[in-house]
Amino acid sequence: SCALPVQKPRSELVRTSLRLLTSSAYRLQSECRKALPAEPGPAPDVQLVTQQVIQCAYDIAKAAKQLVTITTKENNN
């Protein structure tokens, strides 16, 4: 029989995914606030803010996919 590579326990993988999901959601909220400044002042760099929003959204999708994958594997075992 082949030795399986050592894997993190599922609970640790779930925690890691949830941490990424939470931190990315906070970052997304922060970046969106920068795009809509409440007080008058210099306009935000729209291109930079847009890139940050896209990156946050990507990280959220990645974390969600990880959770779905872990949950699906768990339910199939």
C-alpha cells in the first residue's frame, strides 16, 4: 500500500478557510469604503481600489471553494 501524504485535519482546513473568508470580507468592506469617501478630499486612486476589490473578491471565492471542497469530501466519506 502507498503511504498517503500527511494532511491537515479537516477542522484545521475549515478554520483556515474561514479565516481567509473573514479577513477578505473585512478587506473588501474597507476597500469599498475608500472608493466612496464621506469627506471631501483627494479622490481615491480608482484603478488601485478596483484592483484591491477584485483581489478581495477572488480571495473570498477561493475560501468559499475550499469550504465547499472540504464539506463535499466530508459528506462523501
